[in-house]
Amino acid sequence: MHQQKIPYEKSHRLPKEYYRGKILVSFTACMVNRTPFWINSERFAALTDFLRESFEVFQVRPLAYCVMPDHIHIVAQGISQDSDLWRAMVRFKQRSSFWLHQNYSSARWQKDFHDRIIRDNNELTQ
């Protein structure tokens, strides 16, 4: 009998404590199958409301974001030593996912998101 292998997921993240404090992080979150979804003002407004609310809870300032039809890029900064950028991004995806499920059940975020801690302002221009 052939046993099916379960895929192993390797965590790409640093320890969660690296995402706390007055740091700068770049995030990218994509829709499943890169489905173009964020294509009208109602959806855009809902997404940006979730972003602002979720980041405010964890004392994170979204410095810039770019909403594309099938993904979002966010550059955010912790505004205090208690800021938690990882938890802010997780909350944003959870709240927007719940809204998607209730209003557009076929639209979903991909699992997880890509992130990069920006250690030097020169990285912003690359």
C-alpha cells in the first residue's frame, strides 16, 4: 500500500519577538490563485478600513500601501516599544478574511503572507 506524504511547511519567519517595537516591515499578501478581487471602491474601502483598524490595535502605522487587484503591499512601522507588527498583520488578514467569507465566499487570501524586516532606509529604495 502506498502512503501519501504530507507536505512539510517550513516557517520563513523570524521569531515573533523580532516583529515588536519601533521597527519597519514590508508585507505582501496575495489572493488564492492570484484572483483579481480588489477591483472596485467598495472592496478597496473595506480592505483599507480593516488595515487601519487592525494596525491601530497593535500600535502600528501603515506608512504606505499599494492595493493591486490580486494582492496588497504594505510598509508599516511600529510606533512604540509595545508595537507588534506580526500580530497587526495577522489580525488584518483574519478580519478581512471573515468579511470575504461573509460577502464573497469564493474569494480568499492565500495562507500566510510574505514579510521583510527593513533594517536600513536604503532598503526602501531597492
